[in-house]
Amino acid sequence: MKKILAFAIVALFPLLAYSQGGSNYSVFGIGDIFSGANASYQAMGGTFIAVPSETAINIKNPALWSTATSTRLMTGYNFNQHLNVSGNQTLYQNNGKISGLYTLFNIDKELGISASFGLHSYSSINYMIANKFTISKDDISQEGKNTFQGNGGLSSAYFGASTKLYGGLTLGASAFVLFGPINTDAKTEFNDFYTYNYETKQTDYATGWGSRLGLYYNYDAFSLGAFYEYLGDVDFDRETSYISSVISDTTAKSSFTQNMPSSYGVGLSYKTGKFLLASDFSMINMSKISYNQGLNTAFQDAFRFSVGAIRYGNTSRIAGYLDRVSYKAGLAYQRLYYKINGSNINELSFSVGAEMPIGLGGVIDAAFVFGTRGIETDNLIKEYFGRMYIEISIGEIWFKPFKRRY
């Protein structure tokens, strides 16, 4: 297990992240916020709140850690392809990065005691916007280009535990820290040799903390899940550099604090035979933040609704391989947290995927998500995207059951 994990890390970390642009809507706020669904759940439209899994590590609902039957290690890679359309202009952009590194320790199956810690992305910023301009004065015209680019985002390191309470009720909790840089670059370049170009680079280093509480209840074929996530204030240390051939480079530093959003969600699932059907509804309170709000932009509470289905694979090792694979599909709709020129920015997507067993205790989860975001009216951008999520999860029995007397 350790050798396989080491190989996965060595293979994936050279691909840690590369950026050629992505969703231009990530220019607002803290960027695209991680929904909490990794590859196993992304294949179900991002439905995860009440979906138990013996191999996937659930980030948002720690109560589901108690459904694992082995100690797990998990990591993966995400790739995003975007087609951005505005009027008669189109632009292809893509980016990719490691999804995170997660561990789960199944300590006691009977009591449902499990612990987990890991590192993953909380939000992602990846945009590139460019526009040409012409300035005319006193019969003199100057042409040039403005380029606005941003990358980075917030990362999260968490630790928590779960246990069974009574009957089919399970409780889980975790604490996490937020950290990471948000980088922006605004550049103006003129085509004329006798003009001066200038550039402004800004980096905000964020540090903060938060906590999550999750519940899971199973009764016969039905399961109910819920989570609440609290975020405290996040401190930002800003460093701004002004670069021009006219004056010497200058750097200014400042600090400020931003109140961050809380979120919550509920989910329901139903299992019949080899199939499981599930749905989620979640909300995130973004109406009170003001970070990177921009002109003609208002922040609002965002919500997400999704439905998903699984056809579980045959657990017999003598069954054909295609029969042992679990197949998944889902749909999702969400209203994002920014409103531009009075228009809501919504996202609609569908997904398919599979959970493929490897070796004695490993699986590879693959998910493919396709959808649209935004509108073309009011000079806004319509985005068409495809996202690929690949994760490997490996497991072993590390803790022997305790001897009990009844």
C-alpha cells in the first residue's frame, strides 16, 4: 500500500498545477468554491451528503467516514477545458491540478470510529481576460492591449473523526485551516515603440480556520445526511507591485480581514438491489463578503441542487471485470454567488463516471462532467466546459477488531 501511494505521489506531483486560463468568472470573490465532491461523487452530479462509500473519503460530511471498512489513502488529478463565448469572440482555455491528498483510518468497525486528515483545494482562481483598445487624441492614435490574469486560491488542511451514536445514527466533526495566495496581474501594453507599458501585480496571502459537523442516519433502504460548515474571519496580507519603465518598481504592503461564508446542506439516498438513487441540496452564505467584488457586481447566497445514481458492481472476485465496475451518472444545477449587471450567473451540468477495482483493495474513480455557465447577454460570457476527475484510492486493514463480551 505504501509503495503504491509513493508511486502515485511521485507520478502526480510533477503535474501539480499548470494554468492557461479557465473560468473567467473566477475573477470574482475567492474564485470557484470546492463543492466537497471528489471524483467518486462528481460522477453522480456532485451528490455526496447521504451517499455512503467504503472507498471514497467524504470531505464535507465527516459522519460518512464511519461507513468505511478499511484504512484508505487517496489522491488524484483534475483537468478542466473551457470554451468561453462572448458575441462573435471565442476563446479556449484549460487548466489542471492535483485534487488533494487524503487519508482515512478505520479504527473500529463496530463502533464506527474513524479518523481522517488531508489537504485539498478550497477555492480556485484561474482566469485570463484580454481586450484590445485604441486611444485617439489630437489626430494621434495609439493601439494596445489590456490583459488581466489571476491564479491561485485557498487550500485547506483538515483533521477530524467520526463515530456511531445509536442505531443507524452517525456523527462526525472536523477542523481545518485555510491558507494560500491569490495572485492577480493587470498589464497594459502599447503597440507603439515610443510609448510606455505598465503592470500591476498583486498577491493576497490568506490564513484562517473553520470547522464542520456532519450527521448520517440509515434506516433500512433510506439514508439521510446533513452537514454544517463554519468559517471564521480570514486574514489577508496584501503585497502590490507597480512595474513601469518610467519609474522605479515600487511595492506596497497592507493587511485586512474578511468575514467568510458559512454553508450547510442536506441529502437523501435510497438503495434498492444493485442501485442507489440520491439527491442533495446545499447553500453557502456569500451575501456578506466583499472581497474582489468588482464593478456592477453583487454577491448573494448561492445554492446547489443535484441528483445522482449508482449501479454497484459485483463484489465477487470471480465475476467478469465489467460486471465488477460500478457505473454512475448525475445532474446538477447551481446559482453561483455573484450577480453581474443584475443577472444571476447559473451553472447546469451532467456527469458520468465509473469506479473500477484494482488489486485487492484499490479502486480508480473516473468522472466526466459537461455543462454550461453564464449568459451571453449584457456583454457577459457564456462558458461551455468539460471537466475530468481521476482519483486512486487504496486500502488495507490496519486495525484488528477489539475483543468484546456481550
